[in-house]
Amino acid sequence: MELTPQQLKAHDGTDPSKPIYVAIRGRIYDVTSGKSFYGPGGSYCVFAGKDASRALAKMSKEESDVVPNLDGLTEKEIGVLDDWEKKFQAKYPIVGTVTSD
């Protein structure tokens, strides 16, 4: 399955009939089983329906960091992102990729 960033947004947990997705490095994970974290009001709800690569690398929940752009990240931040990616791969199914608009 391929989704544009616009289509991915529809999977932010606000529509209970749709699964909740978070993308890392363009890979989309179905995080519906972690609804308490990623659903509305959850501690990581800012990531739902988006590619959260930069925010995860920077350990940030700032809306402006919830983007796929990795430019200018330090090696340490890229390492943090690698760790997040491994956690997601172990815990959530990959359901597709994000295409460019």
C-alpha cells in the first residue's frame, strides 16, 4: 500500500473506523494496538498520521519536528532514530510506504 502524506493524515486516530498509522523513514506502521499512546489525547498523538522520523530522532514532540526531513541531524540523533525504528519493527506491522505528494 502506498499513501501520500495527505492520505496518511486520515489515519491520525480521530476516525475510530480507521487504523492509526505512524511512518518512520517513509515506512508506514500500523500502531493501532498502541492506541493509548498514539490515539487522540495519547502521549504520542502528535505522531499519528504523519512521518515522525525527525521528531523521533530528536526525541521531540514539537509539531514542527514531526516531519520526514532528516537534514542536519547529528550522528547521535540518527542512532536514536535507528533505535526507534527497531522498536517499531519489533512491535508493529509495516503496512506500506509514504509516497511524495
